Amino acid sequence: MARIKYYYDTETCKYERIKTSTGDIVLNTLGIISLTLAMAVGLLILYSSYFESPKELILKNEVKEMEFYYENLQVEVENLKKQLVNMEYRDDNIYRVVLGAEPIDKGIRDAGVGGLDRYEDIKKKNTIHEDIIVSLSESVDKL
């Protein structure tokens, strides 16, 4: 039940009853609802800026794991490159000398590399680690 409110009228020296219209009630209700919504949105933005959702945590962990695997693959590719250079050296300077054959030209050894941009589809995706993926793919293709 609503309280009845009064005010003191100094001209008549009487307490007069305050009459509230439905417009006042509607405006007060809308004001309270809008204030509540504004506070809820503010708290939601504040919460989301300081705390990460479980999905974000999972995705960040996946990114770290992929970076770890890419780094390991790059180390393996570098080791394979060193072994290949060692094999080229032995072929050119030891076996070919013993067999009396001339060393293979560098252009022939690198045959099949270059030309069309094979990694255009990777570059179009605009991923964060696009340069790592492209350089690793190029290294594997050269090997």
C-alpha cells in the first residue's frame, strides 16, 4: 500500500496532500530502470576488461602451444638444412672428385623453387603467425 505524502502550504497554513500523476510514476520507473541498465552495462564492461572468459583462456593456451610447435619445427628444419649442406659439400668435394665428375651447379640443386606464389592462400587469411607459417613452408619446400 502506498504511503500518502503531504506538504505544508505556507499560504493556507495547512498540510496539503501531494498528488502524483501516472506520468510521474512512469518517469520515475523509467529513470530507475535506465539507471539500473546503465550500471549493469558498466559493470559488464568492467568485468570483461579485467577477467578473461574460459574460451579466451583456451584459445590463448592453444596459441602458445602452436608457437611452441612452430619453434620446434623451425629448429628441425634448420638441422635438416645443415645436414643437407653437409651432404652437398661431401658430394661436391669428396665423391665427385673421387669419381672424376664435375660438381652440380647450384641452379640445378635448387630446381623447382620459385615461380608462382604457393602461399597466397595463407597470406590472405591474415593470421598472427602468417610469416612463421610461410617461412617454414618455404623451408620445407626447398628441402
